[in-house]
Amino acid sequence: MKLTKHLLLVFAVAVLFCSCKEANKEVSATASEAQVETQSIERTGQAFIEGDLGTTVLSIAMGSKDHTTLVAAVQAAQLENALVNAGPLMVFAPTNKAFSALPEGTIENLLKPENKDDLANILKYHVTPGNYSKDFLKKFKKLGQANNGYVKVEVVDGEPIIGGAKILASIKAGNGIVHVIDKVLLPPTA
């Protein structure tokens, strides 16, 4: 009888031990699945958007032969990281032709390292938090810009005019929209 009790006790301990091992395996498997889910969630952010929506407002400008001056200015002001964040960002992107309409020497002067803050202020005046289509912009009187200023919006002949600039084209991005404009927007001076 004692032998039977001992065997029964050993068997019970073995069963208990094995069931604990199985429970640990289930916990480990569940933890592994949760880790995989977490990794999937982490990879669904702005940086991992694929296809046409994977483009950022910065990559659109960088890929355009008509925006080389704008890209050079963004790089000189060291604002690249701001234009690839999750947004949404609405960028009014002046063409090279728009920059060339500025008084002679203006661009060269702004690109100097000592004028980085002035350049950044001008560039931030071209960025609005949001993602509004050209037609939706007609509903505004003014837009709050990233430099904490405001740009006036008018409707002329059914078209929105942003700070005196006409929108030539609009390109959707993964983190907003780029509105190509025909004029450089200059913030009002204090």
C-alpha cells in the first residue's frame, strides 16, 4: 500500500510537472505571438507606407526637376526631417521659376549659413498642418502656417489664391499634399 501511495504521488508530481511545462510552452507561444503582433504594429507607421502613398512631401519635391531650388533651401535650413514626419502636412512648393522671380541675389544670400533662421522662417511659411485639396482651400480666409504666421486665402475666378500665389498642380503624398505654386510666399515682417 505504501508503494502504491508513493507511486501515485510520484505519478501525480510527474503529471503536475508535465502540465506546468505545457502551460509554460503555451505562455511562451502566446508571448511569441504577441511579440510578432507588436512587431507588425510597429511596422505600420508612416515610415512603412508602400506604393504611391509611401512618398513624402519631401520626396515629391526631391523627385521634381522644377523644385531643385526649393530642395536646396530645405537642405540649407536643415528642415528635411520636418517634411518626412507623419503629418499631415500641406506644402506650398514654389517652382524654380518662382524663386528666380525674386530680386537678384536673394536666394544666394538666404542660402548662407548665417541666414539659416531667416530661410527656415520663409520655408515654414510654406507649410500648413493639414491635408486640404485645392477645392477645399476655397473655404478658408487664411491658413495658419508652421512658422506661426498666417497666409491669406482668396478666391479669384473660382481658384484659390494662397498669399498671392496660384496653385499650378496638387500631388498627394503619404504624409499630406504638395500644392505646386507660381510664387514664393514671403511672411509679413514684424
